[in-house]
Amino acid sequence: MDTNGHAEVTEVPFRSSAGAPPGAEVLDFTELLARARGHGIVPYAPKRLAFHELISVRAGTLRCSVDFTEHELTPGSWLWVRPGQISQYRSDLTEAEGTVVLFLPGFLTPATVDAARVDQRNWQLPLTPGGAEGDAVRHVLELLESEHRRPAALPLEVHIDVVRHLLAVLVLRLAHLHGAQAGDEAGSEPFRRFQQAVERDFARTHRVEDYARQLGYSVRTLTRATRGAAGCGAKRFIDDRVLLEAKRLLVHTDRTATAIGDRLGFPDATVFTKFFRQRAGETPTAFRSRARGS
């Protein structure tokens, strides 16, 4: 936290370890701590990753936050942090046991990315699969860990392919478990395209009609697909993304509310403040003060 009170976000690039497949790493919590410190990163500071982070807990409890949502991971829990999200470990990593799988967006094949919905961010809660499903993902993770730690056992290109395929099995199983909870609409073409468009253009337009026209769908189709996938209408989905970015900027920068509103496409500070109060229940200034503990 700097002298102005905001918690600075550490931008974390992907760095491959010597001998590891370029684009993927499998570490236990102790190794993750050592890796962070070795690169001069404060392990418990807010961070924005340039890669995916799959967190699995075997024993103990791990608390962490992702984009202002607090999570508690217990044995058997999985949490998927996507590139660009702001995450932070909230409890001591040495008081839990588990594994993190780190991988770049381009490490998996396009077919796996599409089938596993890797580019979507609509996991709102950790997954804790039980029974046969829990056993399956645990066994795949164990195989992935074993192969990742034995790079010399196979020719390099074969080793990379084995790790890539095992990681694909893991994310496909996790995506299937999430899809079973969220419903089939989570993988629908209209929602996937809408989500990508919102991520790209949320600071330019907040109107469902603009996205519908751009994508060639009706407003009704986008609303139905978004409600099935994310549990809310299309307008709410856009507003949620705008609100998230506003919160990020309020907590992690010293930009004024006027500057933040302008950055997010609001015509003036009054309109931004009204939007924020309606969606967050308080003014931007009050939220910033409370979030920073001042």
C-alpha cells in the first residue's frame, strides 16, 4: 500500500522455470511462495496475472479474494483465476496444502479453449466436486503433477504434449462440472460472443442494443442467453463489468471519480456517481474510503 492509501496491484507476467514446458507450471503452495519471493513479488499483495491460475486445496483452509469477492477454499475445492482479474491471498499459504496450475492462454489448443470455455469468467464460487467427479479431477491433477516434475523422462516435445493433454483433461472436467451447475447456456454462441464483446467495449458503450446490432442478434436473444449463462439479464451483465472496473480503479488508483467516470464512458461525474450509488449502494468516494479502511 502506498502513501496515498491505495493497494498497488502487481502486474505478474508468466515466467517459465528451467526445464518446465513453456507456458505451464505446476507448483505446490510452498513452491509458489518461493517462486514469488524469488521474483521479488510480495505473495500476499493484490496482483493481476497475465495467465490462468487454477488453485486446488488438499488440506487446511485458504482464503483469497478475486475481484472484490471473498472465497474460502476447503479440502477438495478448486478456484479458477483468469488473466486480468485482481486476486489476493488472504491467509497464510503455509497453513494449507494444495497445488496451483499456472498456464498461458495460448498453451491449450483452440479446440480445448472453446470446449472448456477457458475465455469465460463466470465462475462465481469455488467448485468442490465430490464422489466420482472429485476423484476424477484429483487423479488427473496427480498425473499432471507427476508428468510436470519429470521433464527428462521423455523428449521435450513429447513431454510438452503430455502436459498439454493432461491439462486439457483437467480443465475440460472442471468446465463440465461448472457447466452442470450453471446450465448449458454458459457455452452458447450468443453468450460467448456477447461476453467477449463486453470485455472489449464496456468502456465505450453500456447499451445492450449496441452489442446486439454489432453481433447480429436481437436484444431478446442476448438477454435470454445471458440469463441462462450468468443468471442475470444482458444489461445487468454489462453494468456488472462496468461496476467491477470502477471498483478496481477506485481502490487501486488515485484517479478522481470524474476521471474514472470519463474512462468508463460516462458523460459526466454526476451520471457516474448516480450509476455507482444505484449499483453499489454508496457513492464512489464512500466506497473508496471503506475499501481502503480509511
